[in-house]
Amino acid sequence: MSDKKPYKEITHENCVIRLFKPDVDIEDLKWHRDREDRLVVPLNDNDWQYQEDNQLPIPINKKIFIKEGVWHRVIRGTTDLNILVEKNPSQK
């Protein structure tokens, strides 16, 4: 397992764009919790999945709201995954 992030990131004022490749090491896609609410918006067609603790995985094919403190992970697909991550979307 590497110490670097499993994605490339482009930072904007209120969000980041994350670019995942299908050859990312699955060990780098860890279960984790965020310290703030997030809205994840897919920017391309892909076959990746999102999973919350004690839930079945769902396709990343529409906007996904992630509540602060919820355990979740991304499940690798066979395509690139490009997502926009908006932090604290409820504070607008």
C-alpha cells in the first residue's frame, strides 16, 4: 500500500476534482469518514461504486450526498472515474 493519494486532484475555490485510474491499488481505497458533509458529482460515465457502512454498493452515476462522519469507501471499476467533490454543500 502506498502513502500517496489514490487520485490526482485539481483544486478550485469551493470544490476539488478528483481523477481516479482503474489501475489504482485497491488497498488505497480505504474505508474512511469525512469531517464535513460532501456532495460527489460524477463527471464521466464509469463503472465504479460507492458504499456506506452496512449498505450495499451503488453505482457512481448520479450525485451522492455524504454526511459528515459516515463510514464509506469507493470500489474500483474498469474505467477512469472523474468526480467533483463539493465540501460543506449544506452551508450555502
